[in-house]
Amino acid sequence: MIEKFIVSRDDGIYEAFPDVALTPSGKLVCVFAECTSHADRTYTRMMVCDSTDRGRTWSPKRPLTEATRGETFYDCPRITQLSDGRLAALVDKHHRHGEKRTVENSLLFSDNDGETWSEPVLTPAAGIVPDKLLELETGRWLIACHHHDETLGNLVQRLWYSDDGGDSWSGPVIVGRKEGLNLCEASIIAVRDSLVAFMRENSHQGWDCYKTISSDAGETWSAPINFPLPGCHRPVAGHLSDGHILITHRFMQGGKGWLGHWTQNFFAAITDDESALVGTRDEAWTRILPIDFDRSPVSDLGYSGWVQFPDGEIYIVGYIVDDAPKAHIRGYALRMEDFIFT
């Protein structure tokens, strides 16, 4: 059983690309973008709201950043609960320069469960649709984002890392790059003594998710490996309390439909550490669960974030048009035992 809730709905504006964190106090804090539309960023602003009742009701949205109009715009925010108790919101800001564009990624911090936020702290990460700030057990921070490689002619996934809490950074490091593939929107997780980056392949053909593996804390990465998660856009991976890996993602089937009704399905997949680390597609397994379907003739959904409560309940945030005139933020509460018998 999946329970559905409204996180934020404002029929006068497009709300999309959410992420969520669970604080030690049990509060959920959700960040998302509001904009004119998915393809029109003449107005943008990053927003935040929170819930103290496990996502059943949410506070009114409030600004995380200033509003932008014109040649500068925001895109896709992410949020992380850090080990020192702070929240870290990562925002990518785009600047148009005629036909060209530059992108900067900045961190904002909150030490009071998202009630107030610091001024943005600029990082060297240059690219779009960042992964959330990943904090390793060693204290290393990683920020991953992608860009268009002019030499290759395709999208390439990169990262930067810091061993001093963001005071200095190293990079860029190539996470995923292969001729003929558009690798982007990575979600990086620690798996045993390695890191695994699950990536969207963005050729609009419905091809597999790809993964790369690092055994040196993100400084070098393997060649891309097919992972049995077809049509996977914007994977968001993490470990569940039972040790399995959960990956939420948009399903995009490819074909002519991607030009119109191309993104109706929001899925989640279950896999395990062994599947994340093996070197071939055939050695890995996934089990795919339907989360939501967008009934709108102008459907748009699939960027998401999720957390798990100590009692096992999973809470997912995503965006969807469905029965609304514009995209809005929806929450989903579920438990794995309702779907998979063990």
C-alpha cells in the first residue's frame, strides 16, 4: 500500500525537482524548485517546506534563495543531513551568455533543522543536476554533476571532493564517460569499501542505467557497466535498514513517445550490494515497483528524494502534474513488506 500526500501545490506556478532529508529530531525537510515551467526558466526560485508528522501535512513553502528572472536561473536542489547535525542544501545556478551557459553549484547550511539558512557558499563544481552532497565515513565530501563534453560530443559525469569540510576541493574527477553514451544525473552511494555511481543514460532510447565503481573514495572510476534498470532517469540510490539498496527513478521508455507523452511513470527498484559491485549486467538483479503514474496529457514527473524512518517506513518526495494544471510536489509513504514477501 502506498499512501499519497500533498507536499506543496500552487496552481499558479510550476513546482518540481524535490529532495528530502530526515533530521535527528524526526522532522522532514523538503527542498524544491518553482519555475515558470519545466522548459521555461524565465522565473525560478528554490523553496523549502517541512513536516513534523512524518509527511502527512507540510508547512507552507518559503524561499530558500532569491528569485531569478531573465538570464540567470536555478534548476535542481538537493539536501543532505550531515553528521555534525547541520543540513546542507546544494543548488545549481545557471547563467546564460548568449548561446553559451555557465553553471555554479553552491551550498547553503542550516543548524536549526531548516528554519534558517546561511548565505550560499560557492563550490568549484561546474555542471548541472547535482547529486546530493555525499559525506563519507572518513569525513570526505563529494559533489557530482554533469556537463557536455565538447571533445566527446556527449554528456559526461564528474565530481569534486573535499577532505576539510568544504574549505578546499580537488577535481574534477571523471565518474562516467564513454563515446556514444550520455551519462548524467549520478547518484553515488558507499557500498562496502567502494563507491558506486548509478547514472542516467540520456540518449532517449530507453537504455539501461549505467554504473561505475570506485575503490579509492572517488578518485578514480571503472569503465561504465550496464545495470538492469531500463529507461532509468534521475536515479536516487541509498541503503535501506535491511541492507538492500533502494533506487527511485523516472521510467522513460524511448521511441517516438519521448517527444510528447514521454514520462508518465515513476518507479522504485530494489537491489543489493552484490549486484551493485559485480562487473556485468547479467550478474546483477533488480526488482521494480510502480510508485505513481501521471495521467496528465502534459505529463511530467520523476525527479525525487527519499528517506527511511527508524521504524522502517519509507517516505519519498517527487513531482507530478496528474490532476493539477501545473506540476506540484507529492509525498509517498510505504513499507517494503507491503510489496515483497520475505
